[in-house]
Amino acid sequence: MPLIKYVVLVVLIASIVQASILGVVFLFRKEANQKANLFFGALLLAFTSSAIAILLLRSRTLMPDFQHVYHLPLWLTLFFGPFLFYHVKFTLFPTYKMRSSDVKHFVLGTLQVGFLIYICLQPLARQNEIWQSFIMPYYGPLEYTAFLTTLFLYLTISYRYIRYKLAILRKRQAEKNIEEATMLRWMVKVFVVLMSIYSFLAITDFIAFNFYNINLYELDQFTYAGDLVFAGMLLWLGYHGLKQLSPRFHLGVRAKKYLRQSDV
């Protein structure tokens, strides 16, 4: 096994361990904003579940029949956007109460998990048939497109909420709340950069495969790059969680800087 593969596996495992521990911590954390903690914990665990699926794909000794990994209800990618958005929303607006209209944000994720559970309950022969006739040509590309599109959409909405809140806080000279909002903004900005790199790899593979009949994921370096970026997103979310738990992990962005800014 090449050294780079060991490095990728170690980074994936490290991101999974960190995020799974922090995810459980935030799910049951009573301090600070409990609703924001709940959605952040759910985000970490949803990301961890998908990272475990990627780890199984790369560890053929654990899952020799790799295509069945795609059938496991571990892919929770359509929950990423809503969970991140509500973490941001409840952090900025802790008095907000969930309404029946909020349920629509979780419909796609629920359908995704329901479909995967349905496939898992089918005989192996039927699973293979569904894979060949539906998942490969239709469902896979559609799900991946929905994942990238919805996550970018929720990131954009979250960033707009942060800008709006920062504008209000700056007028009020609310230094403590500004630090919290700027920490969120920093988290979203870096996450957008990482997600952009991940999307670039996905779009490049789509163009290469559909127009030039080249499967870039047959190249180990391309696969490793995608895995490292995914693990990087998970590690970055974990770091954001550590900053919330302990000031020692804060990068030291001061609110006074933003009190003087006219453009937030």
C-alpha cells in the first residue's frame, strides 16, 4: 500500500474520531445555546457517517464488495446544509422557535435515508439490479448534484444571516456577540473554500467521464485529493466545535476590529 494511502486513511480516521466525539458532546451539551448545540452535533455526526462510508470504500479489506457501501444508510449528505444553517440561525437568533414550515428543510435528507434503508432491506440480487438500472445512471448523479447545490445554497443563506446580524451588533456596539458572529463567519468562509475545491474535483470528474470517457477516480491521486478535502471539511467543523468549548482554541479575532468597520 502506498504511503499516501496510509496518510489519507489516518487523516480520515482522525477526522471521524474527532467529529464523532464532539458530535455526541454537542448533542447533549446543556451550556450556552442548546438548540444551536443540537444542530451542530447533528451536523458533525451526519458528516462523520458519510466519512465512515468513504473510509469503507477505501478499505476494501473491510468491505470487499465495495458497491454495497453505496447502499448503506450512511450517506447523510442532504442533511449537511439544513443542519449547518440551523446551527448558524440558532446561534445568531437563540429565541427563534421551530415552526411547521421548517420541516421542508429536512425532506430531501429524510427521503435519502429512507431510500437507502429500502435498498438495504432488499436481497443482494435485487440490490445489484437497482444499482445497475437506477443508482448508477440516475440516482447517483442526481443525489450528488443535490448535495453540492443544497449545501452551497445553505452556506450562502447562512452567510447572509451572519452579515445581517453583524450589521445590527456593530450599531449596538455589542462586542461579545460580535465575537461569536465573526467566529461563525470565519467558519462559513473557510468551509466555502474547502467545499469549492471539493466541487471542482466533482465537476472535473463529471466532465471527464461524460465527455471524454475518462474515470478520474481510477487515478489514486485524484481519489486521495477528494478524500483529503472531505476530511479537511470535517476537521474544520471539529475545530469550530473546539473553539466553542474552550477559548484556548480560538484564533483571537477581536470584535473591536469589526466595530470600526462600515462593511460587514
